[in-house]
Amino acid sequence: MKKAYITTGILFLAMSIVSCGNSDKTINNHADHKDPVAAEAAHDHPATDEDSVKYRSRTLTIAGEVNFPLTLTVDSLKQMNVVGFDSANIVCQSGAVTSSTISSRGVLLKDILKKAQVKQRNHKDRNFYIVARASDGYKATFSWSEIFNNPTGDNTYVIFEENGLSIVNRGAMILNTNNDIKTGIRHVIWLKSIEVNRVE
């Protein structure tokens, strides 16, 4: 009888360990989706041909709290104040360099937002946040002050050309902030919209 109790106890313990292992695995799988490092890696991986077809957006919409909503293309960006800049590294949250460019051309995000005109009630009305959104659901955010009252505003571009070539396999336009320490976090490939929101 005593031997039967011991055997039963061992079996119960073994089943508990297996159950905990499966439970931990489920929790870890859910955590991967919420982990910003995993999310960044999922968005900024080398684009496949399938990704290019699935996520490529040829237009960029500017919407939300603006007086003049815009739908921009590469051609319309080229009619704005185009800025060229030299080498830039894309650095992920781990500190690894995932890609580099020798030269790029694009338009400052703040120039695009000036064209759309943020709906400020007066000069003290500055409580807005800006969301840059990719076709695959990735998002990067900025405050009004970052764009209009900070060096970040002079370093955040909507890029349409890299190394002398049009961008193709990561969307027609990419948003990047060159003065971020970890530039990959706000490096938005397959850029499709920029939304201005009021902080209520």
C-alpha cells in the first residue's frame, strides 16, 4: 500500500512538472508578441518578395488633427523641400547594426506636418502626439514638442531614396529619426500613414 502511494506521488509530481513546462511555454509565446525587441525584429527584418507585395504602400496619408489632410506619393514628396543626408546606421534595441546607407533623400516630417497644418487653437495649444504607422501594423510615436521644439524635428525624415535608388522592397517611403540612439525603434518601413492626435 505504501509503495502504491509513493508511485502515485511520483506520477503526480511528473505530471505537474510537464504541466508547468507547457504553461511557461504558453506564457513565453504570448510575451514574445508584447516584447518590443521581438516586435521591432518582426518589423525590421530583411524584406522578402512576399512581404514587398503584401505590405508595399505607394501613398502616405496625413490625417487626424490637421486642417488639410494629405495623400502623398513619392512624386509629391519630390515637389517639397527635399533634403539629402549622408551615411546612417539602423541600430536595433540590442545595439546591433541591422542596416546602413551611404546616402538618403527625403522630406522632414515637420515640413509635411506644416503643410497639413496641425489644428492648434492658439500658440499654447501643443498637446499632440504623432503616430507613424506601417502597413504591417508597426507604429512609432512622437510628441508635438519633439517635432517642433527639439533637434529631433531636424532629424526625422520621410525617405524615398537610399544610395541613389528608389526604395522598393521595404515600401515606397520609410520614416527614420537619425538622432535616436537606437534608430531601429522608430525606423518605420512600409510607411502608410501619419496620424496627428490630440492629448485629451
